[in-house]
Amino acid sequence: MKVVSVVGARPQFVKLAPVAAALTARGHEHVIVHTGQHYDAGMSEVFFADLRIPAPTVNLAVGSAGHATQTGRMLEALEPVLVQAAPDWVLVYGDTNSTLAAAVAAVKVHLPLAHLESGLRSFDRAMPEEHNRVMTDHAADLCLAPTDLAMRNLATEGLAARSRLVGDVMVDVCLAVAATAAGRSPLAGTPDEALVAGGDYLLATIHRQENTDDPARLLALLQALAGSPTPVLLLAHPRLVATAAREAIELAQGAVRVHPPQAYPDLVALVVGSRGVVTDSGGLQKEAMLLRTPAVTVRSTTEWTETVELGWNRLAPDADDLAQVLRKGMPQGREGTPYGSGDAAVRAVAALETG
Ligand code: UD1
């Protein structure tokens, strides 16, 4: 079997790692195509190196642009690559613009399309990711779902016959990395080395368009973080840094200490060592639960509802909610494993083998 994986953004590299290993273990031919959506070394190369993912065969180097331009550039560049590779499956991951572009490119040239992390819904149509996941699921020939709820969402939309429950590949990679992350010293050599060693900190990431593009909202969120009684290590995504610079917003205020995005093993070690996570990332709110760390998610909806139901994750739709949670303390979760036990990549490959 020949599989072309199309990836482009940071969370997709993480999901690719266990899938690439599982495909290789079964002796399949695997071609990795990188759209170039993320291109800084710390947002891309470092993941391939740390997670031992084979280097991409092709990098389309599309870079950053508005949604239409970025997606359109990918679509145009992908078509000849997919036609030439002529795989048994084009495999796409998650919900980014790279996911949607590869899905459309594949079905237009009649190549079988499989979508990993299929069936998630936030039901928030203002999120670009929500359009990307809905359209990709409906284009796909095979929907590889992480949870029972995702399977139900797919059934509701008439996609049950082409859906398979395989579990969540993020569990595979997160738990494997956590098992080796204990010896890491993230942020060593920075002024916050001792803070990390002491463990009395919150870890924060804010990067979503909904939170960064409106300067008034961004400022209010930062002020809420600044007022936290516990120090906050903010791992600043380039989108956040760019908006803050443009709007003359100081990121490092009050309790907030700013650092660049971290390599995946260091991120895992920082989550494990923290008192809690504040994020608007889909992946990180779930990784926090997998690592038994409470989280506050700065959004009004989540596609990972199980994290909220089990009590690990609290939604804070706006800055006042966030300030309140930070004052009162992080949520306390209950045991539960709704995302599988770490064999999702093997099950996904088995589903591709049987169709
Ligand atoms: C994208 C995904 C989002 C995912 C996130 C993970 C879409 C619609 N969004 O959002 O779902 O959670 O990736 O990080 O696909 N930039 C750099 N260097 C880079 C990459 C980006 O400086 O290597 C800057 C550019 O200014 C760019 C901005 O970040 O315009 C946004 O990047 P983009 O890939 O468009 O979206 P993300 O916010 O990263």
C-alpha cells in the first residue's frame, strides 16, 4: 500500500509521528508532503527531528497568507504532486488549511482520501477550523474518528458507512513522549529556569484568530493573565507576537513571562510540571488532560467536549471568566480515557489496509 500524508502545521507533525511509524512497521510505502504552512524551524523542523519523523519528500513552501490565498496556493501546488505519486490513499490530518487543501486536491483527481481526526465538531461556524473539518469529512472516502462522539457526529451527517473508530493518535504520541520527558530541563538557561524547576507556574498559549485579531480582546486576555496570582509562562506563537507588536501591546506584563514556542518533548515536560494550562489550542487542552493537568480553554466552545465533562477543562469565553478562574484556582478532573489507550495509529493503518 502506498500512502501520501499531507501535513503543514505544527499539530499535524505531532499526529504524523505515530502514523509514520505504524506505516513503516507494516512495510507500507509512505510519502510525506509538507505544504509549508508552518516554516519557522521551531514550528516545523524541530518536530521532525524530536519525533524522529522521516523528512518530507516534498515541501511546497506556500508560507503564510490569507485563508483563500494560502489554501489556493496549496491546492494548485498539490495537484501535480498527488497525480505523480498516485497513492492508494491520500491521508490528511486535523483541521487546518493544509487539511482542506489536500482533501480538495485529492478528490478532484479521484484519489481515495482518508481523514484522520475526523468527526470533531465545535459547532462554532466562526472558526476556520470548523469549516475545514466539516468539508474535509464530507470529501473523505474514509473518516478515521478519535471518539464515540465523533462517530455519532459523522452518523448524524450521513457519513456512518465510511467512518471507523480508531482512537486518537495524539494519545499515542503524547504518552510515549511523556515517558521520556522526565529528564528534560525546559527553559534551562533562561531567567525562568528556577521557576520551572519549582513547578509553581501556569503554562499558557494563545494563538487563535478569534483571540489575537481583535486588539481589545487580546489586551483584555493579557491583562487577565497578568493578574494571575501564579506566574504564567506564555509560549508565544508568531501570530501573537506579530499582533502584539503591531498593536503596541506588551506581552510580558504582571505575572506573564514570555518564551518562544517549545519543542514537543519540552512542551510535554512543561505541562507535566505546571499547576495548570491556559490555552486556546485544541491539541493542548486535550494533552493537558492526558497528562493529568487541569486546563482553562479561552474559547466559548470546544470540539474536545470529553475534557470538560471529565472536569479537566473549563471553558473561559472571555477575559472576565479567565480572570475569575485564575483567581479561584484550576478545575479538578476525574479519571477517564475517552481518547483511547495509545494504539490509534496502528488501528488507523489497519483501517487503511482494509478500506
Ligand atoms: C494554524 C491552524 C490552526 C492550528 C495552528 C497551530 C488554520 C486555519 N489554522 O493556525 O488550526 O491550531 O496552525 O499552530 O490552518 N507564522 C510564522 N511562522 C510560521 C508559521 C506562521 O511567523 O512558521 C505566522 C505568520 O505571521 C502567519 C501567522 O503566524 O501569518 C499565522 O499562521 P497560519 O499558519 O496562517 O495560522 P496559525 O495561526 O498558525
